[in-house]
Amino acid sequence: SPKVGVSPREHLSPLKIFVLAKKEINSTFGDISKYVSEGGEFLSSLELDKMPVIDNADRETVLAFPDKVRGIREVLARDHMKCVFFGRTSNGKSTVINAMLQDKILPSGLGHTTNCFLQVEGSKNNEAYLMLENTSEKRSVESVSQLGNALHGESLDPNALVRIFWPSNKCNLLRDDVVLLDSPGVDVSPNVDDWIDKYCLDADVFVIVANAESTLTTTEKKFFHKVSERLSKPNVFILNNRWDASANEPECIDKVRKQHLDRNISFLLEELKVYGSRSQAEERVFFVSAREVLNTRIQKLKGEQPSGGQIEGYQSRYFEFEDFERKFEKCLSETAVKTKFQQHCERGVKIVSEVMQIMDKAFQNATSLRESKIADRNEYLDRLEFTKMQMHELTDEVKHRIEQLVEQVECQVTQALSE
Ligand code: GDP
């Protein structure tokens, strides 16, 4: 059932699953932080020379946890969903990204070849600016033409990264913590291994922007062979872009589509082996026109009547792009929750269990100490028992919450898609 405080509308986007899970885990780690600190304070207050219920190493272990938890929370705060776009120059990578962002953000077209990595992410204060690698200087950008100018004169190598921060309130993807990365064309003889190390290892989804007017080249294929060698079963989508050009040859459009589809599927299924069945692979191949989608969305943004329908088949290409976006969002959100949060959750459980064990040890030792000394240490024992119980409850709770989270993700995705 929908969570309190979330409108049904917001439930429609599978991206919300990541956003909600992030909130949930953050609050769980807030609790872990509180309990771990309390445990540490309690152990610190013990006079171990008089009451040797625990050794110093154990106490130090517990005292080190608050910093560790803080570290995890910092990483958690930076966690996002990431998608990288690859393909040959001029296949339309920048246009696809702009269409998804609903506006002309990345420079595209002749003379605007992307010759380094451009990463678009949401800016918190809704300012637009860019940052070059290894600097903290913000360069304000108000328009796309300025973006080109702001980069003009920079000698950027193809490995360099420019981060573009764009107002989150202007686009759902950015608001929901999605980061999109445009790459230089794979044909600019890249140092593929460096690219993969630097940009691909934390990517949740890869999109190949192919040109529907030609077939995937060896260079494009080779690159993805390397990606799938390094990452186990990466999520790969193939967009056959410029499909509007097919309208010029209506007599062979079905044949061409089938030819591309068969080749794409066999690439995903037999070469990369990233999907288990033909139908799974088929769900990842699309025939679209990013330029048409972008134009339509810009016209809508300006409040104009979209005039996209001139080329035969426009409507079905537009629907196919929307279908891509939906499947893309679902895949992105599910993968990011699993790969990013599962790790944090496991570490959280481990920390809490370890504190719990140490508390338990202190309790056992205190009990036998009391028996041997028959001194009245009831108050101390009560405190210890109480703290131990809290830890116990927390361990169970964290485990329970994580199980729930995984279940919730699955159920919400199903629900979001059936609505
Ligand atoms: P990139 O180098 O891969 O980023 O390619 P761009 O996005 O800069 O696009 C290169 C050129 O192809 C631009 O002039 C775009 O307007 C054009 N283009 C992009 N997508 C389409 C499309 O779907 N159909 C057509 N006909 N042209 C497109």
C-alpha cells in the first residue's frame, strides 16, 4: 500500500523506489548511529580496572563505530543512480540525453562534438553551473550556447570529466537523483580500459546509442565486450536512433527493423551474454528518434502546440521512446537499490551485531563477577541488560527493515508498472 506522505502520482515513477529506499536507509542509519554512540558512552563510563568486564580492545572497537557510521552516511548521501551513454560520434547521444531531460542542455549537432565526458546532475540550490575536474570553481551557465563558451579554450583530453549541474526542479530525472553521463564517441580511439575504470564501474545502466541507418560497428561492440568482462552482467539498452530516417523507405522498413533487432538481440544474448532469454533481450532494444522527441518536448515547454507529426510514423516512435524511458527507469532504480544499498545494509547489520556481541560479553562477565563477589551490582547489571536489549532489538529491527525494503522494492515496481 502507498506510504503515508507520498501521493499516488509520485508512485508512478519507479525512480521513487530508489528515493524512498534512500530515505529509509538514511533513517535506519540515524538510529544505528544513536545506539552505537550510546553503547560507546556506556562502555566508556565503566571503570574497567575496578570492574574488568570487558577488555580495552573491545571498548576501542565500539568507540570507533560512530566514525564508521558517519562515513557510511556520507557515502549514502552521495549515492545516486547512474547511466552512461556510449556510441559513435553523431549517433545522437547528446540529443537522447537532452530528450530525456526535456530540454536542450548538452550542446549537440555539427561542430559540437562531445570530446570529453559530460556528466549532468541536479544542483541542490537550483543554480546552473559547471565544474571542471580537479577544481572546485563553479562556472555559471545560463544557456547551452554559454556551455560551449564556458568550455571554449580548455584543452580537455578525452578522459576528462566536466560536471554540469542543472536545476533539479526543471527535470524529474535530476530531482530523483539520476546522473547521466555523455561520452566522447567510441570511435575517437579511446583508452578503453581507463574509461571503464574511471566511469563505468559504478554505473547502473548502459545505453548504446546506435545509428539505425547503419549497423553496430566492431569498435562499438568491442567496447561493450570489455565492459561486460569487467562488470558482471551489466544492464545494456540499445537505442536504434534516427529511426525517423526509415520513413523515407517505407517499402523495406519492416525488413530493416527485423534485421537490426535480430543483430542487436544476438549481440546482447550470444556475444555479451548479459540476458538469459530472447524475450529479455528484446525488451532492451528500441527504435526511436531522439530529435523528434526533443523537439516535441521543447515546444511543449514553450507552451507551443507540438508540430512533430510531419514524418510518417512519428507517433509510434514517440511512444517507443516513452516505453524505453519507463523500462529504463525501472531497471535503473532496481539495480541501484540492490547494488548500492544492499552493501550499506550489510555493513549496518554487521556493525550492530558486533556491538551487540561485545555488550553480551560484558553482560556475561558482569554476571559471573557478581556471582563471585556476591557484591550488589544490581543497578549496573540493570543498565547493562537494558543497553544489551536495545542492541538486540536494533539488530532484529535492522534485519527486518532490510528484508522489508527488498520486498517493498519488488512490490512497488510491479505496482508502479501496472498503474
Ligand atoms: P552525439 O555526437 O552522439 O552526441 O550526437 P548529437 O546528439 O550531437 O547528434 C548529431 C546530429 O544528429 C545532430 O545534428 C542531431 O540533431 C542529429 N540527430 C540526433 N538524433 C536524431 C534523430 O533521431 N533523427 C535525426 N534525423 N537526426 C538526429
